[in-house]
Amino acid sequence: MINEKSQKSIRRQKALSERLQKISKSKFYLIQDEVFKYFGLFCTILGIAVLIVFLFNLFVTAGSRIDWGFLTNLPSRRAAKAGIYTAWVGTLWILVLTTIIALPIGIAAGVYLEEYNKKNRFSSLLEVNIANLAGVPSIVYGLLGLELFARFIGTGESLLTGALTLALLILPVIIVSTREALKTVPYTIREASYALGATKWQTIWNQVLPASLSGIFTGMILALSRAVGETAPLIVIGALAFVPFVPTSVFDSFTVLPIQIFNWVSRPQKEFSVNAAAAIIVLLSITFMMNGIAVYLRHRWQKKIKW
Amino acid sequence: MKEKIIEKLLLFCALLTIFTTLGIIAVLLIQSFNFFKEVSFFDFVTDTEWTPLFSNKRYGILPLLSGTLLTTLIAVLVAVPIGLIIAIYLSEYAPKKVRSILKPSLEILAAVPTVVYGYFALVYVTPFLQSIFPSLSGFNSLSPGLMMGIMILPLVSSLSEDALYAVPKFLKEGSFALGATRFQTAWKVMVPAAFSGIAVSVILAISRAIGETMIVAIAAGQQPRLTFNPFVPVETATTYIVQVSSGDVPHDSIEYRTIFAVGMSLFVITLILNNISFWLKRKYQATYS
Amino acid sequence: MKIEAKNVKFFYGQDQVLKDISMSIKKNTVTALIGPSGCGKSTFLRLFNRMNDLIEGARLEGEILIDGVDIYNKNINVNELRKTIGMVFQKPNPFPKTIYENVAYGLKVNGVSDKNIIEESVEQSLKQAALWEEVKDKLKKSAFALSGGQQQRLCIARALAVKPSILLMDEPASALDPISSIKIEELIYQLKSSYTILIVTHNMQQASRTSDKTAFFYMGELVEFDDTRTLFTNPKKERTQNYITGRFG
């Protein structure tokens, strides 16, 4: 520790003495500094600029392809007749089901970890495990869903399998954001509640959770917007690209927008590529809208509550 | 009494995360075990051909890993330098107002679904690159690699920014006090001091790129090939899983089990990388606290 | 005796923060606990409603009796105990809810569901805390809309609503401006007739103005405990003398 520190200070001294020797060239350094500022700005904007160019292209290619028929037609082998009705209804189903499964479990787990968990080896095991789960590639969750839900429990290639798989996938995100939101509730609020004779659960339910709700929802929406865009795990559990009917129960097979897009992109005909672009516009509208809501919620929440 | 029941319920929900991990490990282990009953582990890690879907079956994972490695390498070569520059710009140069606009806009890059990036890579980037490199194949690792690099840019830049923030202020002030410019301070003092934190961002970027599926599945092709030529079609480990899953491979066949062996490899590699990053992160946080 | 502490020792892990403290407090009196920061006076105060239970690794030796009952006895329900002992904290900490809900909360968590009773108690408590006139038209407004001094009186009303017999106050005026601070002091004086009050304070004028008895704590020890007037005019111990004359702390 001391050695590290002294090494650092030696390094620092070195860096500084170099500066001193070159002090005569300081004008060059000022220009260098100024140039880097604009280069840094350029790099920051680069990715966003590329995205904007691509989005613009998308609208040029497919803006006119989106009409009522595109949204309400069933899939078809003829590109011009094909629509995304089953796909967006499937996405909606998945969104609702995943929320129903993941939200209560995620909040409950987050509350346990933040409010009940004592600092011991078990709790650090739980925390490391959640951090690890967050880093598992989404396609591996697909393999879990395929074997555990679709085959072992026997829910098949259904909406339920898809929602369960995605719920497990976003659980770590919800748990982490729930904990972050709970952390923002000051201890004094809990203290005041306990002092009035409230039990731990009464305090959490009546004071802590309501006070952190918008934070929790922000995290939840961000997690769901990720789930909406997920493709790989759903392909692995066997969601199909061509579903000629709209699912009516959780045991029906399904497709979602990203899979429909993947399917159209994979076809060589240009007309399907245009369809893909049109479906992408719809999908992006959904994800951007969800992200927008999350940003708005977070903004309002940070503004409203000043402890 | 009621309190105890609630606590147990909450605990159970937290334990579900442990069960998830155990579930993943069990599923991968069981099916991989079945796979390795028929294919020797030695062949799996040394054979240079991957052809489980052909009549002449060979089970060498190296071609898939080289595809994964190649696309990952390209993505990281894009994301790490640019991400670091962004982090330095945002933390040292950008006025507060500019920063408050740029940082959330950067996050949009991470919010775009990967299947969309796949489309961009295939339909926009590849034809554009072909106009520069006519020898570039329609499926290649260069264009999805570049696209992936842009996708993980926010991850690298925000983690690097965290690392730069963790550097004690006195180092920075010491440098400024001697007349160093922001550029000099950033590169000669801040970046070296934040080295392990920046390493964390690099490792997590690698881990993310390895597990990324849709971009490469759409734009890199489905031809397992042991190569480091970014211009030709390759197949990554993740793409292979997608390829088998979207086809009609019968369950309980050896072809079906291959995806679990491949999934196991992905899981182990990302697990190791993630844990190295956790360890490094704890180390650098301890250094300055 | 309303409250009795007998040979109380208190530990945070290995650190002993209270060293063998014994003290008796009469009903309907105000007792001030004074001493420099970190002397253990707040910790001592929090023993009476067992708020220290919430801290991991905390340990108590000795006995604390309220109305002759050992409150650290296994059969004691902590939530019931806290209901009978109100507490007001250093910084006003209203819940992020309406004024009405803030006061009603204690009743609700203790199982009172009759709306009339709740409304009646809310009004009574707010009157007792001398806040009713200022807020009676905006009970449905957020408690955060009140000024700091009003928030603290709201917190007092909230504590009174569950009908405690003891009121613990942990530097209740330290975060307030002088005028709000005086209001709180007047309030304490009025509440004395119905409650036994313990107040931790840094402010020696406040201690001398509000309390009947004063206890001086230093480094986890109870140095001196006497009538307020005696302690401030004629302290027996040199350390007390030094502290109240401002030579340290």
C-alpha cells in the first residue's frame, strides 16, 4: 500500500518535472490542448452523428412503407402484403408478461438485499452472483429458457417461456436499480417511522417504497426497453418468425418485432429489406419512447424530492 | 409473525437469482456432458474445423472462437480509444451544460436494439466499406465489428469517466499548479493514475462484445472459418447458436447439444472476464479510499 | 420514578460508548442531556426507545426501567414500546407525504383505522404542537412545503399523536433559526405538564431555559446530574465547570 503510494508520487513527480523542462514550448502545448478539445467533442458526437445519419436513411427508405396495412396485416410471403400485426402484438404480450413476472420479484429481491440483508458472507455471495448474472450474455439465458422452461417444465415455444426467460434476464437490472432507488431514501425517514412504533415492514411499505417508487419505475422501464429489443434469447427458445395468427393466451406460440426484423433482414430480396427498415422504425419508436419516459421520470423525481 | 413471513418471502425472491445461476450452470453442464460423451474434449479445443451440420462432422470450436475474437477485437479497437477520449473530454473539457446534453445522448447508443445495429451493419456500413475496399465480402467481420464498437461506446466512456473521477483531486491540482495544460494533465497524470479503472472498462467491453449476438448473426455471415482476415465471412460462437436454433435440428441430437457446448464456452469466458473486472475494480477503489 | 437507568454500559462492537451510567428521572419533568460531541448523550437518549437496536453490533449491559418495567426484557414488544415513547430528531424529518398523513401515520401503523378518531387526534396533536392555526387550511399539502421550524413542530405533533408518555428530543432546535428555536422551547415548556421530556442539546442557554434537571456527559461518563440551576450556577465537578464556562467542547 505504502509502496504503491510512493510509486504513484514518484510517477507524479516525474510527470511534473518533465513539464518543467519543456516549459519553453508552452505555446505548442496550448494549441495541442485546444485541438484536443475539439477532437474530444468530435469523438463524442461521432457515434450519435452516425446514428442520426442511419436513422435519416431509414426514414428515406421506409418512411412511406409504414401505413395502416403494415401495422394490421398478418405476415406474408409476399413482401408488399406482409405486415407486423402479429409481431407488435407479440411484443406487447411479452412486455406485459415480463413486467408481471419480473417487477414484483425484482423489487422484493432488491428490498431484501438493501433493507434486510446483514453484512456477511451470504450477502456478498448474493451480490457477486447478481453482478455476474448481469454480465451473462443474453443468448445464454436463451439456452436456460429452452432447457428449463420450454422443455423441462414444458411450456414449449410459448409466450410464457419467452416472458419467463426475459424476466430472468432483466432481473439483475431491476434489483440493482431498486437498490439504488432505496438508497436515496434517507435513514432519518426510517428512523422517524420506527420511533412511532412502526415495524420494519410497515416502514418499508408505507414510507421507503413510496418514496423510492419513481426511481424503481425508472429502472424498470429501462430494463423493459432492453427486453423489448432482445432477439437472441427468444430465437433460442424457439420463437418463430412466421406466426400467422395473433396469440390469445400465454401458451400460444409467438413472434416479436426484433425477430420479424431479423427474419426480413436475412432475406435477399430488397422489398423485405424495406419491410425490415419499416419495422425498425416502429421498434425504435417503442424503445425511444420508453427511454424518454424513463428520463422524464428520473428528471422529475430528482427535482421533486430534495431531502 | 407476519413480519417473519414477509422477510422469508423477500429472501426467497433474492434467492431466485442464485437459482438462476445454478440453473444456467446445470443446463450447460448436463448438455455439454452429453456432448462430450460423443466428442472428445481434446478435439473440441484443438480441431480447426467446425462442421456439425454437414455430413462430415468436425467439432473444433477454434473457428467459432476466432470469429468471435476477430469481431470483438475490431469492436474494442474502435470503442476503447474513442471511449477514453470521450471520457476525458466529458470530465475535463466539456462545460457543464454541454456535458448534461451529451452524456444522455450518448446513452441512446446503448438503447438501440442490437438487431437494428445488425441491419445498419449489413445494409449501410458494408456497402459503404465496399466502396473503399472492393475486395470486402458482403458478409465480413469488419462492418459488424465497427458497429459493435459504436454500440459499446457508452459503456466504455462511462466506466472510464468513473475511473477518472476516482483519481484524487490533488494529483490533478498538482499538475495544474505547475502549468500543465488539461491535455498534459489528462494523459500524463490522470490516465496513468486511473489505469486499472480504465482496464475495467476494456475488460467489460470485451465481455460484452463476445456475448453480442444479433449484429454478428446478421452481418458477419455463417461460415465458421479460422481466420484473422476481417474482409471475409466468419461465424461467431453466438451466431452458431442462433443458426442452429432457427433451423430444424431435432432435440437430443448431437447437433442440438453442440449449442450448449458452445454456450458453455461463452459462459465460462465471460464469467472469467467479468470477475477479473470486479476484482480490478475493488482494487482500484481500495487504492484511493 | 418514571425512568431509571441502572449501571448502563453500552458498546458498539469493541468500543464502549457509555460507562456505567445510573440516573433516575421523575414524571413530568424536563431533563437536559449536555456535553461535547461524541460524549454519548445521543446514544443514551436512544436507549429509551431502543432505537440503538437497529445498529448492528450494538450491545447493552445494565437495566433501563420505565414505570418499573425493564424495557430490554425479552417479553417487551419493541414496537409497542416505541409507541409509548415519542421521539423528535435533530433535523426535521417529515415523511414525503401530506401534513395530515404525517400526523396520522403513527396511528395507522398502530392499527387505528377509525377515520373520526384519526381526524380528531390529528387536530389535537397539531394544536398541542402549536401548529394547528398555521396549517389547518392546508392539511392535504405536502409537508415539504412547510418551513424548517414548522416541519419540526409537525414532527413533534406526529410524535404526540400516538399518545406517548415520554418525549425524547435529540437536539430538536439545532437545525433551526433562532425564532423557530424559541418557539420549540416554549412548546417544550407547555408540554411538560403532560409528558416526561428528555432533551439532548448543545446549546447551554437552551438547557438552562427549558430543563428542570441537567446531566453532563463526558467521554461516555455521566459526570454530574443535578437540578439545572445548581448545575449551572454551582457545579460540583471541575469538568462541568470547565464545560459550562466554555473552556472546552
